[in-house]
Amino acid sequence: MARTRVLSVASEIYPIIKTGGLADVVGALPNALARESIDVSTLVPGYRPVLDAVQGATTVLVLDDVFGGPGRILAANAAGLDLLVLDAPHLFDRFGGPYIGPDGNDWPDNAFRFAALARTGAQIGAGAIENFRPDIVHVHDWQAALVPAYLHYSGRRGPATVMTIHNLAFAGRFAPDLLPALGFSPAAYAVDGLEYYGSISFLKAGLQFADRITTVSPTYALEIATPEHGMGFDGLLRARGARFSGILNGIDDDVWDPARDPYIAATYDAARIAARSRNTAALRRRFALAEDPTALLVGVVSRLSWQKGLDLLLETLPRFVGRGIQLAVLGAGDAPLEGGFAAAVAAYPGRVGVYIGYDEAVAHLVQAGADVVLVPSRFEPCGLTQLCALRYGAIPVVARVGGLADTIIDANEMALAAGVATGLQFAPPTSDALDSALVRASVLFAQRPIWERMQRNAMNTDVSWTRSGSQYARLYRAALDAHE
């Protein structure tokens, strides 16, 4: 059987450049798809960390003008990934994050930076690189979503296109007077084009013109097709009908493997859960928590934001700590939330510990040492934190939204009787509902045989990309059939 060639276009990819779960998905999919006879090359911007990772790369395409300066495409293999890198120094060679500068604000030229990524993806998709013509271009989130629009307005027949929404909240919204400078005619500013409530939206371009649209869980797909959660895109998503579906994310179960994890204090598996206690002790030391083996230790690994519901946790902290529960938080984000958690450390020494920022080793230790991993999101397209928690035998306590609802089996009476529970869900996402869920968790934690059964259930859950990789392969075939 002939192998399918896919060009993936994304703004970040793990382990080379990462700000969130998007990078994890983009980095893990190629290996999952290789088992399905699909070869993936990923086009990413030439940020400084990316260029450092591909030293010695080969130039495969020279670009005379990339929105104000020259560029080139480099081909390389790094971290086991086949990469194409858009090396355009005037757009990407700068100190700061992929999207945000040192001043904490979006880069003012983000429209051109990511239009450059998308336009280059469209050119490669149409055959600009010798001996490389992909069957499908798969674009991720707003930063790459102009690819289908560039292909559509070019008037030339290009490859089939697939668009994945990782988070509908980020629309890539810019002023409409940028259209000509971005290479589009005024006709593109239309309801059936890029127009979005008086502005243009890169994300809408992908939703409008891609052959197939996916998002990262079935429940999130249902949610965002409603006015309540669709952020103005719900009508368009409903109009796309069967061309829009949800495919649940997985995680890289080689990277996230408690039996071989170099970051944790003691390795273990489902048959040796008792060894987790060494990680719990190490986590307490790392976060300056009191040595109290009887206390339920709750871990959080999250962006500190309203979406993630971390303000709800701050609201319930007095009740939380009053029950003897301990908390270890790893994350960064909104200044008021960072300040609130810092204040909690001072108010509850030995009971609350916080690491502002992100550290991969600490993230692994939280998963390996926490009794509970808490994800109280108000909305969550998929969520990867709870999947890692399952893998590590940390019981997820999650809001019943999006992919959290799809991945955790709630420890209700019937699930406990059947012996299939893997965590706890709560709804609605309020501080009172969160507090009630933590009370339930405390009660179950005191019943060690039940708790350990839940841990084994969690660790035996398949959170890999195997099933989802097969679903993407079927989706690609459907996109190709529809495109012919």
C-alpha cells in the first residue's frame, strides 16, 4: 500500500518549542501516524530554539520575500521528527516567546509572522519543494489556519486540507485593512471568507475552507457547535456538518511512563503502586509541604487562567486546607492568580506550595507524587494533564466539560460497584461543586482498597495515540476521497 504524505503546519512542536498542549499533540502525531502508513513532515517557524535544534540542516527552498525580508526553508531531522523550518530572521529571530514579546504583549507583527507560516505551507503543499508534494496539508490552530485560504484563493488545485482546532478561544483576529498586505483581495472580506464580526479571523479561514475540520475531543465538538460555547463560529461549524468531528487527543506514553521516567524519585507501574509513596515524599519536599502521609495531596499543573478555573480553587482554599488537604501548584499565567497563590503559600505554610513557571521535571514529579491531579476548567477542548495523571496513577478530579468528560470515568456508585472508576467529575464549574468533589475524593482516599483499585484502573487506561492515530488515518482517507 502506498504511503500517504502529510505536511503538518504548526506554530510549535514538542520537544523543540512548547508553550502548551498544542506542541505535545503536534510532536506526538507523526509517530502515531507512521503506524498507519502515513509519513508526516512538520513545517514550523524558525524561532531561535528551533534553529538551534536543526544546525546543519539543508536548504530546500529559497524565498525572496517573506513579508518584508528574505527567507528559506530548511529540512532536517530533530528529536526523531522530520522538520521543515521557515527561516525568516526578520520575523522569528528575536528574544521572547513564540507569540508574546519580552514586554508581555503580543508581537505587533503576529499577523504577518503567522501569515508567512501559512502562505509558505500553501506553497509547499502546492509543490514548491522539489520531490515533495504532500497528499494532505494538516493545519493546527489559528497560527496555521490561513493555509486553506491561500490555497482556495490561488485558484489552483492543491492538496486536501485538514484543520484541527485545539482551542476555539484563540481566533487570530486582526484588522481587515491588513488583507491586501497579507496577499488577499478585498473580496476575501466576506461572510463566506475571512470576515469575523468586523475584523478578519485566521481561524475562520481554516473553518471555512478546509476539506475536513477536527477538534480534540468529541464532547468539545458538540459544545462549540452551540451558541453558548461556539464564540461566534457555531453557525459555521454546524454548516460544515459531517465534515466536522472530534478526535480525542492522546499522550506520548514513552515520554510519560512511570516505569522509566528519569525525572521522578522512584519508578513504578500498576503492579508496584506502593513505590509511588517515595515520589509523594519527594513532592512534599520540593514544595516545602509538611511531612504528613495521611493528608490527601492535590497537584495542579496548569496555565493559571480563568479558563482553567484556578480562581475557583483559590475561593475554596480555606475549606480545602481546613480539611487537612495539601496543595502543590505548578504553573504561570494571569498576574492576579499568580499573586493569589503566592499569598496562599504565606497564609498556609506547609499546606500549600507553589512553583510559578513551568519545569518539565517538576511536572513529572507532580504527576508521580500527587494523590489527586485537579483540572477544574470552565471549558477544556481535551486536556492532557488528566491523561498524564491516569498514566501515573494520580486520580483526576475534573470539571465535566469537553475532553475531561470524555476521558475520566466518574467514581459514582455504579462505576465503583462495577470496578471501572478512574477519577471524579463535577459540574457545574463552581467553587462549591469543586469543594464537594474534593470531599468525595477525601472519603475515597480514606478507603485504601477502593482508592488503589481506582489507581490501577487509571494506570491500565489506554491514553496513547494508537486509537486516535487510526481515526486520523480514516479522516485523511475521507478528506482525500472528498477532494478528488
